[in-house]
Amino acid sequence: MKSLFIAVLFIMPCFLAWNQQSTRGQYWFSAGIKRELKYDLEASLNTNLRLNNFGQLATLYQEASLKYTKLDWFRPSVEYRIITDYDENRNYDNSHRLNFNADFRHKVQQIKFGARVRYQMLIGGFTTTGGDLDPAIRIKPHVEWDKPKSKITPGAAVEFFYNPINEPFGRTWNRIRYGLKLDFNLPGSNELGLTYYYGQRFNSKNNYNEHILSLEYTFEWKKAKKKKKKDDDALEEDIEYPE
């Protein structure tokens, strides 16, 4: 039954592509740092750049996020982004975004299931560019195989985009994206993720198919471990008294 459900999710784009669509490609690169804080909070800072299929910079954004990590089954978070978008003539536009995330998780033996619900909004207006950073409601079921002692964790996901803006093609589902990911646990506090995405945009004035290759690097800034203090008896044993 689970295999049938996953197959239906990955075949669905074939039924959504009723319009003639163009195809585009992108390359995504991300580098960031994360650190645990007090009160079960995790903070992170990231820089992301996205290149089009000609190698030109299409989008650049910096992100600061805060995540609550106490619960195993639920991880809420909030993200702030400063985004710069470039068009084909190399003109650019700056914008500010907020993302509110609710990530639900459940583990069955070595398999982790989850679903992330995101509401992303534009600060100070409702201008849209046609990209996936526009205001949207996003639902992303995901699964990964967490094999013990393995340095590589494979995963898969599918994400649905809903446009809440009242436009000629607005307030409708307008995008779907599938992803296959490999997470590499590198020596030290380094993590590397490699993801291939295939997606489709529909119910819009610029429908297209997309192929995306994403490379993500994260450094975890861990807190220094506190040295255990010896008790008074142990200290007394270490002291040599003259006879």
C-alpha cells in the first residue's frame, strides 16, 4: 500500500501537464552554520545562490532561522530572508520574506516519515516574480532511510505549492516538485546534501518543467563540553601530604 501511494505521487505530474510547457534548469548552492541555543532552540544562518541553465546568477538570498527542537514529532520554525532576484537583462529587485514552518515527524524502525507545512509571505507588499520564493502555502511530505552507522542518508520528497494571492491565475495550486536527496555525514561537524529536483509549474502565464541540482553545506557549531569536576574525596586522594 505504501509503495502504491509513493508511485501515485511520482506519476501525478504526467496528469497535470495538460499545457505545452517549456523546460528550464537551475543550479542551487547553499552554505550555512547552525548552533544549539538555550531553551531547546537552534539558530542558523545561510547564504544561497541560484544559477540558471546558462550559469548566470538568478537569485541570491541570505536567511536567518530559529527552530524549536525539544519535541521529536514536531519541529516548528521561522525564517527571515533578504532576497535579490535578477532578470534576463541583469536588472535586479530586492525583497524581504518570512517563512513559518510546521514540520511533523514519525519514525518506524529505520524509516523516518514527515510532512512540512510552510506559509511564506512577502513583507511590505504582494509583488510576485513567478519563482518558488513568492508568497505561497507549501505542503511537503518527505521520507528518509536512517540506517544505523551509515554516513549516507537517502531521502525523497514531493512538494505542493498553493498561490494565495488574488491574481488572474491566483488562489490555486500552481506547482509541484519532486526531490531525491543524499545527505553525507562528513568528519567533524560538517554536513553535505546533494538533491535532484524535478518540478512543474501550471495554472500560470509561464508554465514550465524544471530540472534542479542542489548542493548544500552546513557546519554545526557545537558547544564546548564542560569538564566534570572531581568531588572532594577524589581531590583529597590526589594531594600528597608530607610525613
